[in-house]
Amino acid sequence: MFLEEMKWPEADALPREKVIALCCISALEQHSLHLPMGTDYFIGRELMLRLEAEFPDGLLCLPVVWFGYSNHHMDFAGTVSASLQTMTQVLRDVARSIHTHGFRKLLLLNSHGGNRALLARSIQELSEEFPDLQIAGATYWDLSRDRLTAIRETPFGGLGHACELETSIMLAIRGDLTDMTKAAPDGHPPESHFSRGEMLSPPIADTYKRFKSFTNHGGFGDPTGASAEKGERMLKAIVTELCALCEDFFADRL
């Protein structure tokens, strides 16, 4: 069910206790030279569409939030970033609206690395503010780390931004916007093992750096081994874990 397509009496007739409201947060930012600005949006929306197909009567999908916290990408033209304060308020207003209408389960799906701290903070704050609203959140590659590790072909450091993972998924869903003639490895990993990490292996220590300080053209990792076939396998792996998460959420096992 997609809220933007419904009339209000249809939304009002939904059995609140059997429905999870789903809100995806993404970003509008540079993705190297070969992927479009809306990469995180396109991936998040595709995951939402596939997940809704598995639970057509159980998920109430909100329109994807198209921007996120991307200040660290602002050195690259075209990036549109919201502040952490703005994003926190957006999620608070979404939660408040869902809660006001009687829904008691909210799933926040994240498709952008810059939103991860926001997601954790918001879940804590909103759970305190709305104690009878169950809130769960997941960043899609964290949720499916083991399955994606089994599919990837690049060594450690190959997954990060506009990498094998994101490029493969984009080839599978929006190949028309993906220019593999411009795909190239990029990124300069830090020297310290405390801050060295990638998508599926986050660093031990938290640091903040602007993207331009450790990349040549806005990528991190190696996209050259990406393929549409691999992207489809990655999508299926992610949706499998998302389905398992929803099953546990429906059954109050989280």
C-alpha cells in the first residue's frame, strides 16, 4: 500500500494493529562520475517497492524522503543536504503524524551512509517521546552484511560509495543512468587501522572528514566489477533480510 495513492477513507479503514508504516530516508548527492545524484533515492525506492510486494496488506509505504544529511559531499556540485536538525525534525513529524492516526509500528529504512547517526539518534528520541509507538530502523547494507559479503568480488576496501555494490544495483534497476565508461576505482583509505573501514566493515573509531579529502572524483571503492546480474542478486539478498525483519516486527519479536 502506498499512502500517496490512497484516499483518506482508505487509510482510515486500515487495521492499525496489523500495519507497519514504512518510511525510507535517502539522499541527493554526488556518486562519482558514473552514477546519478539520486542513487540512494533510487535504491531505497526499489527496496521499498520489492518489500511492499511481499507484504501488500501489511506495509503502509510513505513517499521516500529524497534528501538526507550530506554536508560532507557539498564540495561536489549538485549535492543537496539537509542539516541533522532538519532531518531529525522531519522524522519527528513523520512519527507524530503516524502516531496521531493510530498506527503503532514505524519502520525507518535508510539507504544513505550519512543518515546512520541520525537514524540511531532519532529512534532513541522518538521512542522516548512516543512510548506506545514501536520504532525500528535499519540501514540496508548493515542488515544484509553476511549475504552481501558472499556475493561481493572486490577485496576489503572495495565497497564504500559509488562502489561495486551501489553500481551493481543501479545497473539492475536504472542502467540507463549508469555510465560504466566512467567507472573507476577511487578513495584513499586512512593509515590508522582504527579509522580504516568500508561499507560492510565499519571502522573502530568514529571520525568526520569531508569526502573531497579522501577521494579524487567522489567515489570510494571499486565499481569496475559491477554487473546488473550481481545487482539483482544483491537486491534479493537485501530484501530477504528486510522480509525477516518485518516478520519479527509484525510478531513483536524485536
